[in-house]
Amino acid sequence: MILPLSNLIDLQDDVYACTCAIIKRAQQVTVAGDEELEMNNGKVVSTAIDQILTSKVEYAIED
């Protein structure tokens, strides 16, 4: 799997918030699984990064 680095470079959001979202998504994928996980050879963090940076999974910052 190739990470979408161009999306990371173009990221307009707070990097800290994006990182937190990736960590949370990786935890969710570990517990619940995901159909993309098999395509990424079981790489949970790579799957989470791809889903967040390509906006397949949306995140919001709560105050």
C-alpha cells in the first residue's frame, strides 16, 4: 500500500488533531476490523492513515 503523502502535504487541518484521529481510527480498526484491512496486508495504522487522509472516514474536534 502506498500512503497518500500528497494528501498529507495538502492537509489544511491541525496536524495534532489529524494524528489523534488516525490513532483513534487505528484503535477502532483493531477492535472492529475493516474490509480494507485485508487489502493492506493487515496493517492497521496504514489503513487508518489512508482512511483519514482520503476522507473515507470523517473526524471532528469536540470541545
